[in-house]
Amino acid sequence: MNRLYDLPPHEVVAGVKNRHFSAEEYVSQIRERILKLDANINAFVNVNSDEAINVARKIDSKINAGEKVGALAGVAVGVKDNISTKGLRTTCASKILGNYVPPYDATVIRKLKEQDAIIIGKLNLDEFAMGSTTEFSKFGPTKNPWNLDYVTGGSSGGSAAAVAAAECTVSLGSDTGGSIRCPASFCSVAGFKPTYGLVSRFGLIAYSNSLEQIGPIARTVPGIISLMNVISGIDTNDDTTRKADAPYSQEITNSRLKIALIKDLTNGAQTEVSKCIYSAMDIFSSANCICDEVSLESLEYALASYYIIAMAEASSNLARYDNIRYGFDLDPDGYEWNSYYSKVRSNFGEEVKRRIIVGSYVLSSGYYGRYYLKAQKVRALLKQQFKALYSKYDVIISPTMPILPFKIGEKIDDPIKLYYVDVDTVVSNLTGMPAISIPAGFSHGLPIGLQIMADEFQEQKIFDAALHFEKSAKIQGRPAI
Ligand code: GLN
């Protein structure tokens, strides 16, 4: 039988609906693939394969009975383990949520299930989505399928690696400062952060509410669009949601795009990376797009502002983990309040603790104005400046990551070096604007990602540019594993 795990989502749906193969055959192949590869890759923290096979059988029987099935019928979706799945453990890769089983589905999960997608399992991440490598996980690091000695990027490293290795067809991640795009870039897959408010955050375990969005990861751009057409739109459980322009088109709607490359981000990158992004621009130019280079000085303040705001919100969000409403098995008998609380909270990993401490500091009286307020001002300024750019250009491009993937362990002891790798991605979270990372090439066998950004709710422009590039550049599909 064909390698069904290699098919993009729309071909899975067509194959299952037209009975070229059954959903059960396809899910069984995926299950075998996970069994074969995941001991080395460590993308999954929980494989839901028995339930997945049951759901697949139900979909097959509906089809055999001539009943209607949903737009994602049979598609195996992996889910980052900070998105709530009813009855399926959701840990945030943290000891503190080690036994947490959500009593409800996140809105995105409900929407996927309504369209007959199959949840194949939960995927590894940095603890509470704080990190850029997936090394800060209680389950250990996920390894890059292109070279197992290298990091996958993060924090949605499991979501990107599982798709890259064809252990699932598509996945969901969350992106607070780049956590979908960074691992998508390092694993050579497509990863999309929607406009703030386009996808419901109900059921996403919060890290930094004003910055984050759930978004899809797929091997190619049409897969991203298929998922966005299902997960986007208003949700009464999340008041920040807005109406979507979905369905987005899988066909290019405008091929003469006006594109600006951000010099500051591109020239600041490692040579191999910046060369690759300049060749991407050549590809756009020869495909009849109008290309320019622009500079934006205030970008140099983006990273510091991002980390101040993200940590401030994290310190408040994580205050709820006191082991009373949910947590692990620690009997309060024999403790008074302070000692119990410190004992419980010592279960956070080092990086999470660091962020709670810095976050509380920047919000504290006397420092609020110096750090938090200033960061919010930078955020407003960046938004204004990007709005001005989008009055002239359809999309803006840059590298997704300033450097190539690096070895596991190489930067783990140096938080500042790790924060620095987010320099190109955080701006879209600060401005709330959408951004995608798509494969752009390789250097020394390691992937390089192209970032394409647009104004709020202009997702189709990003998809047009990404489809355009994907067609013209023809980057190698997946690693030979
Ligand atoms: N690396 C960034 C951070 O650690 C982004 C994380 C994310 O997007 N969840 O905050």
C-alpha cells in the first residue's frame, strides 16, 4: 500500500471519502510510523492511537453508510500539549500539571472534531511554552528529524518535528513570540501564526494572553489553509475573537504582490541565512512581484519589549498553580501555608521560575514605569510603523530565525543567547499581525525558513505569497527517515 502518511490533508480527505483507502488503514500507518520513529525523535508525549483507531472506524462506517463527513475527514492531527483535550492528559510539559486531565475541549479541538479530524496524540513543548528549543520539557528534548543531534526549535518543537517526520499529517502549535514559526523553520515545514483574535484561545493554557495565538503546522501551505478554514472565527468563549474571512483560497488570488524585505533583520542574520533570504527575494522578483528593501530602526527594541510583556503576563498567569485546584499528589498535612506554597512551586523548571521572578519585578512599584510601561509604548510604536509600511506593501519578508539550527545543549545554559534567537519573530506578536514561516532552503543539511508577514486580517496575502514561493522554489520535502 502507498505511504499514506506522506499525503497532504486534502488528499487524505479525498482518499478516505472516495474509499481509495480507509481512515483506519491510514491511521494504522501513522501509528506504526510513530512506533518506529518516535523513540528517537521524542515528538509525542502521549499517543492517543487506540481512540484514534476507534474514531477512524466510525468515520469509515459513516462513509460506507453514505452519510456526510466533515472537511477534515480522517486527517490525523497532533496537538501541542498546552491545548486542552477532554479526557486526554494535558501537561504543558510541566511537573506541576503532570496529572492534569481537562474536563473540556479547547474550541480549536471541538472544531477539528466537528469536521471529523482525528486527534492522534499530544506533542512535546518547552514547559508552559517558554523557550525556543523544546529542551525545557519534563519529557526531555525533541530531536530535529533532519539531524538528531540538533534542536527542533520551540516551543512547539514536538508539533513541527512530528509533521516533518510524517508522524502526523498536520499539527497545532501556539505562538506567543515565535513558537510555531521557529520550530517550523528549524524543521523545514510551514507554520502559521494567525492575526490576534482570528483563532479562539479558549482552552489554550495561558502563557501571555495578549501575545499568543494557536496556529497550524503542515508540510506545505495548502495544509495550513485547510486547517485555518476550520479553526478560525468568532467564539463566544473568547471575547478577543473576531470574524474570519475564511474560507481562504488555496489558489493564488494575486500574483503581482508588492513585497518589502526588512534589511535590519536580514543583514543581521548569519551569512548563510541572509543569502538564502536574498535569493528568496530574487525568486519573487523573477515571478513578477515588485520587491523593495526597507529599514525600521525601532525594531531593535522589539525583543526587550517582548520579553518584558511576556514575562509580566506569565508571572500573573502562573500564579494559579498552587496545587489546590489542580496539580500533583502532595498532601498539605504537616505544612503551613508558606512552606507548602514554596514546596509546590519549586516544581516549576528553572526557566519558568526565572520568568515568574523577572515578570513580578517589571510589574512591581517603582519599576513598572521603567520597564513594563516603556515596553507597551514600544509595542504601540511598532504597530504604527508597521501599519504605515502596509499602506505601501502587501507583505514583508525576513528570515524566520537569524541562525541555523544548533546542537542540543549548545545554548541551554545561556538564557540571553536563547532569547536572542526570537529577534525576527516577536514583532508579529507585539503588533498582533499574522506571519508564516515556510521552507526556504538548506545550509550544511540544516533548514532555513522564510518569514512572510502582513497587516492584521490580511491572511490571504500571506497565503498568496507563500503559495507563490512554494511553487517556484521547490524546496526538498521531508527528511529521508
Ligand atoms: N521563545 C519565546 C519565549 O520563550 C516564544 C515562546 C512562544 O512563542 N510560546 O517566550
